[in-house]
Amino acid sequence: MDEKYIGDTLDDFLEEEGLLAEAEAVAIKRVIAFQISQLMDQQDLSKAEMARRMQTSRAAVDRLLDPGNDSATLSTLKKAALALGKRLQVALV
């Protein structure tokens, strides 16, 4: 067999099943939660201090850091970025 792989890609399969957009959304949320958590660790920032900087509750920060919670709005993400000294950048590709 000379082929490197056989069959479609995972993206092709997910698209055929109508699951690609949802899978991508879950992956993006997980990456954002991870990035925020990493930046908080680097800055030795507690959840309570993050909430204070964002002018929100600690529960809201918990939801933001929960990779399974997809309720984060652009406004919340922007507040989180500013609290960490970063900018939020969103692009359609």
C-alpha cells in the first residue's frame, strides 16, 4: 500500500455527520479556557483577583475557565483579556 492514509479526514467525517461546527466550537472554548488559565498562572493571579479586575463574580470566572461551559460572551472574553493585559482578537476565516 503506497497511500499514507486511507479514507477521509476526521474533519470530512464530522462535516458529513453535521458535527464539525460543534466540534470546532468546543475546541475553541477549550483553548481559550486553557490560555486564560495559563496567563493567570503566569501572573500569579487568583480567581478572586481575576473576578475583581473583570468586575464580575468568582462564579463567572469559574464558568469562563470551565472548558465544558460554552456560555462565554465576547464581552466576557474582552474583559478577561483586558484583566490579563491582553487584547481579544476575533477573526472569520
